[in-house]
Amino acid sequence: MNAARMAEEDEEDVAIYDARIADLAAGREGMLPDPVSAALLRGERLLRALRKWRGLTQDELAAKCGITQGYLSDIEAGRRVGAAETLATVANALDIPGGWIASQPSSE
């Protein structure tokens, strides 16, 4: 491989690295699993899709998080915006990157 091509590949690697760092800084810490992406395409809300992907009921996830099932239901449906600490707890309970659900939109 010639020096020019090696330098070009190095520049491409740096660009990929910089893009990945920007993604991490923005909370985009990885790609969603295929079943979750498929659920989103069917119109399901993100948190519900993630919970179902993990095979948990609302009662089970709420208990793991120390919140009520009703509060979790409201967050899933977009009727309430969960506090940052609550969303971090939910992400931890689901074993997912916090950035995936850090800014759940409301349905307002």
C-alpha cells in the first residue's frame, strides 16, 4: 500500500472516530436492537419496545426501578416525562445505555 493511500485511510479512521465520539457525547451510545427498531416502525413507543424486548411486564420493570406501575405507564405512553434520575434507573434496570431513553418526548 502506498503512503498516500495509508494517509487517506488514517483520515477516514479519524473521521469515524470523531463521529463516534460525537454520538457518545450526544447520548447515542449504540444502535437499537433489530426487534426494538421493528417495533418503532410499527408505531410502538421506544420505552415500551425496550421493555418488551427485555421480556418484562410494566409491573416487573416498575418493581425493579422502585416506581409505581402507573408512573411507568405514563412515561411509556408519553403522558409524563420521567425525571432524569428515574430514566437513568429505568435504563439501568433494562441494561441499556441511558442515552437511549434520556429524553423521552411527551405526547403534548
